[in-house]
Amino acid sequence: MPVELSESDHATLVGWVRKSSGEQRAARRAKMVLALADGKTLAQVGREQGVDPDTVRLWRTRYFEGGIEALAHDAPRPGRPTTIPVERKRAVVALACGATPENATHWNTHEMAKVAGVSQSSVVRIWSANGIKPHLVRTFKLSKDPKFEEKLVDVVGLYLDPPEKALVLCVDEKSQIQALDRTQPGLPMKKGRCGTLTHDYKRHGTTTLFAALNVLDGTVIGSCKKRHRHEEFLAFLKEIDRKTPSDLDLHMVLDNYGTHKHPTVKAWLAEHLRFHLHFVPTSCSWLNLVERFFAEITNKRIRRGAYDSVAELVDTINDYIKLHNRDAKPFRWTASAQGILDKVKRCREINDSEH
């Protein structure tokens, strides 16, 4: 059932989402309803918000039945009403967001309860109601690339509206992959016990994986090399040239690593006009979809592996790529360039206000 918002309701919900303080539960509900109004399904919204689709359905129904007010407040629940004054709750929120304990970088519920003069369980409830998670921190870096917007629009445009008679390839190198062997055999997982690995290891050398992800079908062209120089990158470009249909242009998404712009590489590209390079902004590796593939091969195959030589590590990587390509699935890019720019703008405003 689609959600249709009036102009006033839409403006109110957007205000809730953008508000940096206040009731976070209401903001999360506003995000759900706004996403539904944009035409997204219950499942899509659930994945984006990290909740069950039934939860999204619940708040859609609440909005239909009670409008904006139904999203702002929880339905009455049975049991003894809360005994903590609103002013005390606000003080706990302000303390969590505006100060740190004397002997730590962040609060835990025990320390907060002592300082705020409430029970530990009350702190848990207040934090949960306001989306406060002192134990978590997210890393970020705002790009200072003077051509940030131009490059962002270019790359996102390739993902959302790829050119005809062309392949879009996301290319990068995963360097210094270590062939690590554990000093003792680990124990397999069994009922009631997780698998084990020794904390120490033996190093047997490193390799660099050059990879090109086909955005259309998710297949990967990969090659492991001993070093990470422009010579190896040029050799990989020639491999891409051999392994892709010669009648198609190749639009390659790359980062700003020096080997990608080496004079020898530029000279070769000048003679192979079907190659078109698109560079992501500096400090924006997240914009290159091949990083998703690197994360998967690391988590699924490399990190817990044990290798007694670089050759064994290379064989493992090559086997993984073959199996991946046998049933490849593309990574779907859904974010618009304008949506990303809006988020970056808000992040810059918050960053400037805090400094």
C-alpha cells in the first residue's frame, strides 16, 4: 500500500530526520515513512533501516491511522508508569552527548548511572529511546578534492546510467596481502565452542591482487603480482584488453594512486582509445565498487586462512575468483549523486559547527 504525504507532513518528517537532537525514535520512524513515500518496498526500507519489514509495516499503519502524531509517540503500554521525571531524562541525554567521564573517553551505563543518580536499567532505557550509543564510533573523512562534485557525479552516473556498447569496470589493487601461517593448528568449530586460531603466526611474504569488477554482471578479472608498480598495472590493463570483447569501450573507475597516472600508462592508453578512465575523488575509496569485492574475499577466504607460501595464497585467491565468477551477482548502486551531495553538505555543516 503506497504512502502519499501532504506537503506539510513531508516537511515535518524531513525536519525530524535533520534535527541533530531530540527524540531519535521519531526520526527513525520518519525515515521509514519518507522512504515508503519514495516508492520503496517494506523489505527495502527494512534493510536500509536495519529493522524487520513488519516493523516498517507497523509504523506505516500507525501513520495511516493517526498521522504525524502517531509517529511522535509510542502507544500506551500496560504496567507501572515511569517514575523518572522528564527533566532527569533530559539531563541524562545532555550528559551523554555533552561530556565524558573523568577516567574514560566515553560513557558506559554503570558510570552514567552513578553520575546521573538513576539506576543502570534506567540509563539503558533512556539511551535506547534516544538512540544514544557511546560504545560505538564511526570513522569518516571529508574529501578535500577541489573536483569532488564533478568526479562524484561522473562516477555515480556510470553506475546508474552506463553508456551503451561499453563495459563499466571498477579497478583497484589490494596490496600487501600476507601469506600467514599459524604457529599451531587451530581447532574446528563444534557444538558449544567456536573455532580457534593461534594469536601468533609466521609470515611467508606478500602478494598484490589487481582486480577489475564488471558492474553489469559482477564478474571479476583478477591477477596476483609480486609488486605494485606502474609496470604491473600496465600488464593488468593489457590483460583486461585481452579478456574483454574488443568491440566494446571500457570505462574504468579508479582511485588516484600514482601508478594509474604514470607517463608510461598514459602513453599506452593514448594508443588504446577504447579505454576511458574515471577517477573517484580523493579519500573516497567507498565510491569504487570493487572495494566491496575486496571486503568479501577478505572476510570469506583470506582472513582466517593459513598459508605456508605465497604460491598457496595466490592459488587460493585464484580459486575464489573462479568460484565467484561461476555464480556472480552484481553489486547494485542505488544512491543518487544529489543524495550523496546533500549528506556531505550536512556533514560539513555539522563539522564546521563543532569546530
